Amino acid sequence: MTPVPITDVALLVPELILIGMALALLLVASRIREAGLATAGTVLAAALAAVLTIWLMPQSSVSGFSEMITIDGYSQFFKVLIASALGLTALLSVKRVDVKFVRPAEYHALLLLAAAGMMFAVSSLDLMTLYLGLELTTLCSYVLVGITVDKPDSNEAAIKYFLLGSFASALFLYGMALIYGATGATDFQTIALVLSESGLGSDPLFVAGAGLLTAGLAFKIAAVPFHAWAPDAYEGAHAPVAAFLATASKAAGLAALGRVCWAVFKTPSNQLQLDKLLPEVSMVLVGLAALSIIVGSIIALAQTNMKRLLAYSSIAHAGYALLGFISGTDAGAVATMTYAFLYVFMTLGAFGIVIALEDRGETLDGYQGLAVQRPKTAALMLLFLLSLTGIPPTAGFMAKFVVILNVVQEGYYALAILAVACSVITAFVYLRVAVLMYMKESPVAAAADPDETLSSRLPLAVSAALAVAALVTVIGGVFPGVLTSWAVAP
Amino acid sequence: MTYPALTVITFLPLLGAAGILLLGRGQRARWVALATTLATLAAMAPLCSGFDKTKSGLQFVDLVQWISMGNVQINYQLGVDGISLPFIVLSGLLTLLCVGASWTAIRTRDREFYAALLLAETAMIGLFAAANFFLFFIFWELMVVPLFLLIGIWGGSNRVYAALKFLLFTLAGSVLMLVGMIALQVATPEAGLNFKQLTGTTLDTTLQIWLFLAFLAAFAVKVPMFPVHTWLPDAHTEAPTAGSVILAGILLKMGAYGFLRVALPVLPEAVQIFLMPMLIISVVAIIYGAYVTLSQTDVKRLIAYSSVSHMGFVTLGIFTLDQRAVEGAILQMINHGIISAALFLCVGMIYERTHTREIKDYGGVAKTAPIYATLLALFCLAAAGFPGLNSFVGEFLIIGGAFKTNPWLGAMAIWGVVLGTTYLLWLYYRMVIGEMNPGLQGLKIELTARETLTLAPLAFLALYLGLHPECVLSYLHIPVSELPNIIATP
């Protein structure tokens, strides 16, 4: 094995910044009593990582570490997205992290490490590094979900998540082993090459391996039927942690799935083999997407807890995001990337409102009469809900437009109609909240506060995070090209 | 760069809405709303005076490059032709009158009320000014949100049910239109969904049939055509006066306008195929709507059902494809916008005093309120198609066209007119003539100067268009004759 040239380390600068900040926080952990300092450090690291990612943006893709790690447009896009989600989550945590129960330094260090793992995963060109990155993320996530040790439901959520999550990791690992057995390689390029040359596409060993691998990745994005952990984990976890899982973690999972699929889609030679393999991959993705959309939207109807509702909504959105991948074209990958980008911000916004309103509880009933008592918070929530529904001119509409365009382009009319029909169901889900906010009287007689300023009730950090999310939700809808024009297929 | 008249008119109300939310407190909101609607109406003056009736195609075009994603190139393009101009003016006028009608009726959360009303105005004007399908769709969907809020917050006792029913019906229709629009974009990527360029392309007949069905789903719900009209009575009955006026005056016209703007020009072959079914359900709507209207005991419900019947005339006229009948249908859309708005205003004004919508609670209103009785008589006669008033001309042209297509259709339409006269005059008889209902003793029913002023423009238009229909028809000759399939009248 050749020694790794030192220049390769440059490829990992954003990740190293996050890890460095995490270690720094841990070193001074005993001195940090207030969340503020840790938050500031995390946001700083996230911003730095994002800026450096953009600065490192290559003209053409560069790879290093024996072709295991790459910097290309695809990975850079997701890295910036992950860094943004990390920064916003840290800002949202300011209100929620109670220093009595949670040690701020550890909490933020775990967030940073999880984000570093995601970044590592999205730039992997090899199953080994992909697994390492994802595993770093999941291990941190387990702890984050259960970080309030004194709360039984938080512990319960963490244990459920851990049991199912380790099972999924095992599936992934086993799939990896089978693929290695079939092809003799773990890096995408060699696997794709072997596939196209030797016609392993229908080899049971390889098919089983690919299936297990897909199952493991579907678990990360909480696609049906690998979604069962999400509602419990989100409900038990701290709201900011749930937001982080629903956004950054899902984006990273989508990125990894795209990377794996495109390794097959982009196989250079032997079209004949590909023609046999492509429909199979597409079919699996279509199945995952359709099931997620249907199950996510229908079960969301029955939810009474806001975080569970958003969990099922995130399951449905995972399905919508997958719609871009099914075509196997580069335009399709860009559609999914656009969807992921816009989804991250609107979901963070919705979770942000849940965090802002924690004094009213997390059940839907707490939202009754919100528009009278806190009109601005209610208006923001309405914006995020409309965006999640996909009503123009919000970002959610543009996101749905690009993925459904991709579906129709491929001729999957039935899938397109299924997707929009389910969006009517989700409309009912989200607008039920709007009805509670705008059209019901609050059972608690709180003084109406028509002149509410967000900052009077909320820490500045939370308001700032909400403002960013709202801005992206509006701009993404009105000028769709501006934010996501730099998305590049793997 | 020239003065972007249409963009200004479209977004001026939005600016006003933002202004209200930001600074209007207490009584100030309605003044800002009044100023905005007046300014918008005034800004339409150069549009009307500068419009050249003899030119074909769009005028006052505002064109900016907007979306560019892969092979999707969509421009921001507004423009008016003879069909859309009257509707833009009508939208401006009716919103102004809505502000007048809500002056004292809306006492709770008036900031949000006027903001929603102005947002609806932007959506209405934008829809009629849109020169491509994408913008049309955006404004189409944008319209739903403020009306959902108007009905659900300021409506009657059963408002939440009515608002949700309205929302789900319209969304279910419009998501199918979204799929249709995307299919259209995929089929003709170079047209950029521009109406003019779409008209020039010939699509495959099978595709046309599917697209027609998809668009029909959206348009039929809005018109509303039999049998998807059931949301209308609920929405109308529960909505506040301003909501009913916008619903009856403009929203119902959007569906028919969609037929004229999208279905007829873009899908000529499908229109020919679906001609007979469309004519038959139009006639069913006329007759069925009229009989159901006869049996109503609630004034608002009665007027709502009469809209089903009257809009049946409009679709009947459109699908005869006879030049004069189509012109008559468009004129009738304007007429119905004026008259149904006036009737809802009349009902709303008296409801503000009596707080009952049951017909049996009224009677003998003429004795204390001569001005009200006179105006209501004028509007009832106009709605019944009395010669010399505006509806007469429209209905005459439509029925003439219907007789040419098939004498049976004409005969049924005439039966619809007879029934219409019956229910309107009977309504007038029960409410206004006869002995004074004891329940009304001691109430000051006569209109105030503000209310008379609100109704006066509509009364003037009802008379003026009845005596000089050419002032609208002259705008229609050229654009209607340019629609494909139109049978020219010598």
C-alpha cells in the first residue's frame, strides 16, 4: 500500500474542522457551564466548514486516499447542506438544551462529530469509508437521542433507535461482505466495472448483497418499510436532535444512496448488462418511494403529537425525494438534490416552531388559538406548513415540481398521480394544524399579544435560525434557480 | 425599459398586504386596504385606455427570464388580451367593494382579514394576467390559501368544515392539473409552457385526451360543474360577505377562464371529442342547479346554488364553440361576477342587521328600506335575465349558439331561464314584498351611505352593460375568433 500523500488530507479539511472543534469542546468541557459558548463554537465550525467546502469546490472532481474519498460537485453540495443544517440545529438548541440535564459541551461535540461523519460519508467512493462515515453518524445519533438521561421516554427512544439501528448497520455490513464476495472489490468504480464486464447483475450473491445494502441505506433515510424507528426516536428525542435527524441525517442518507445507485447507473461499458440491471434498481427505488409516500401521508393523519406528525411527514418526504433517483438520469439526481436542499430548510423551520412553542406542549392541541396569541409565530408556521404541503409560491412546491417532472419524463404517470394524490392527503395533515392555529379558540386564556416580536419571547439564536429557514423557504419558491443551481449529479 | 404596468397592478395589493401586517394597527388596517385597492384600480386606467382592441395577441407584455433548470426554461411573463382585461378590471373593482362591505362587518383580527383579501387580489389579477401556464398555476394555487383563511376564520358557525371542504376539493382538482402541466412541459419542452407557443404545437390525440381530463378535474371543481359543485354551497354560506363576493365574482370564473385559456387553444382535438359530454353536463348543471335553488330556505345557499345554474350557461356557451356564443359566455362571466357579487353584498348587508339568513325571517323589507328594495330588485331582475339589464344579452347569445348546435340544448337552456326567473322573483317576493315580518320591527334596515356607495358601481354596470354590451364584446371579437375550432358567425 502506498503511503497517503499529505495533500490528500486537504480533501478532508471541512470534516477536520468539525472534528477539531468537537475535540476542543470536549477538552474544555468541564469549564463550559452555559450552552452559549458551545453553540457559538459549533456554529462557527459549521460556517467555516461550509465556506471552505465552497472554496474547495473543484472544476472537476478530485479524489484521494487511494480513490476512497472524493471532492466533486455532488459531495460539496451535500456538505454545505449538512453544515447549514448543523449550524441551524445548534442555533435552535439554545432554547432547548437545559444545562441541568444536558452537558452543553458533550451535546455539541456529538452534533459536530455526527455532521463530520455525514460529510465523510457523502464524499466516499468506497463502501468501507461510506460505512465508517455513516456509522460515526449513527453512533453519535444514538447518544444524542438519549442525551437527557433523566427522562424515561428519551431513554426508551434511544434504546429503540439503537436496536433497530444496529440491525440496519449489520444489514449494511453483511451486504457489503456479499458484494465483496461477488465482485472482489469495495470501491464503486471497480464494482461497477466488474458488473458490466462479467454480467453479475443477476448473480444471487450480488443481488442479495445489493438488497441488504439498500435496506441499510433506506433505514438511514427512514423510507418505508425501514421507517419504524423514526416516529419513536423523534418523539423521545430533544426537538433539536429530532430536527437534526430529520434533516441532516436524511440528506446524508440520500446522498449515500445516490452515490451507490449512480455507481451502477453510470457504469461505462457493456450496455446490454446495464439494460438488465437498471430496471431492477429503478424498481426497488420506485417501490421504496411509493410505499414511503403512501404510508407516511396516511399514518400522519392519525397523529396528535407534533413531533410524531413531522416524523411521518419526513417519511413521506423521503419518498418524494427518492422520486428523483428513479430515472437514473443526471437531471433526476439534481431533482433529488434540489428536493433535499429545500426540504432540509422547511423542516428545520417547522421543528424550529415546535421548539419555540415548547411551553405549549408538543401535542397538536397546544396549537389552538396560536394565531390570536402569537400571530407572527403562527404566520411562520403557516409558511412552513404550506411549503411542506407543496403550495406555491413556496420552496416545497418547486421541490415537488422538479421531482414530479422527473417522474413524468420517465413515463411513470401512475407514480406521478399517486404522488400528487398523496400530497392532497398531506395537505389535510398540515392544514389541520393551520386550522387549529387560525380557526380555533385557545382553551387557555392567555393574553393576546398582537405586537409580539419573536425576539421578545425567544433567544435571538432561535429567531435567527427561523429567519434563515423562512428566507430559504420563500426564495426557494420564488427564485428556484438561485439556491440550487450548483447541484451536480455524482 | 417600459413601465411594467401589469407587474405593478399584480403586486401592488401584495405590497399593501405586507404594509398592513407590518404597520396597520387597529382601525388603520382598513384604511390601508382601501388605499391599496383604490390605487390598484387607478393603476388599471392606463391599461384600459392604452389597450388596442384591433390587435391580436398579448399586450402590455412583461417578460423576464425566470426559471432555468436543465431543459426547463420558464419565463416570468404577464400580458393581457381582450379576454383577460375585463376580468382584471372586475377583480380590482370587486376587491375594492369587498373592503367597503367589510368596513364594519369585520371586527376581529382585521389586520389579517385585509391582508388575506389583498393577497387574494394579487392571486386573481396575476392569474388573469399570466401568459404562461406555470404562472397561471402558481396564482391558481395561491388563490386557495387566502380564501381558506377568509372562510375558516371569519365565516359562520360551520366555517371550519366549509373551509376544509373547499380546500380539499380545489387541491384534489389542481394536483391533477399539476401532473397535466408537467406532462405538457415534457411533451413540448421548447414552449416553456407559454400559452402562445403551446397553441402552435400539435399534440398527440391520446395525450390531448388525458391532458383534457386532468385539466377538466381542476377547472370543473372551480366552475363548479355538476357533480363536483358540492363544496360551493357550503363555502358560500359560511364565508363572510367579502369571501362570498370573491368566490362568486372571481373564483368561479377561473375555471371557465382556464377552459378558454388552456383547454380550447392547446387541446383542440380533445375539445372536439369531449364536446357533447361537456354540453350535456352544462345543461344538467343549469336545470339541476335551478331546481335545487328553488328548494332552498337560506338566502346565501339559494344564491350559491343559482351560481351553479348560471355557470352552467357559461360552460354551455363555451362548448358550443360558436363565435357569438363564446363571446356571450365570456360576457356572461362578467355579468355573473357583477350580479352575484351584488346579491351577496345585499344579503351580507341585511345579515349584518338581522343575523339571520332564513328567508322566512324576512318579509316586507320594502316598507322600511326603499333604497335597499330598489337595488335588490334591480339585481334580481338582472340575474333573471330581464331585457335591458346585463344578463339578458349574455344569455341571449349563449342560447342562440346552443340552438344552432342542437335545438334540445337550447330548449333546456330556456327552461333554465324560466326556472331562474321563478326562484329569483320568488325570493324577492318573500323577502321584500308583503307584510313586514314582526321580527324585523325596530331594526334600521335601510342602507347607509357607505353601503349604497358600495352597491352603486355594480348597479351602474348592470344597467350600462345591459344597454351597451358592446363595450365588453368589442374586446372579445378578435381573441375569440383566434381560438381554434371556433365557428365564425357571418
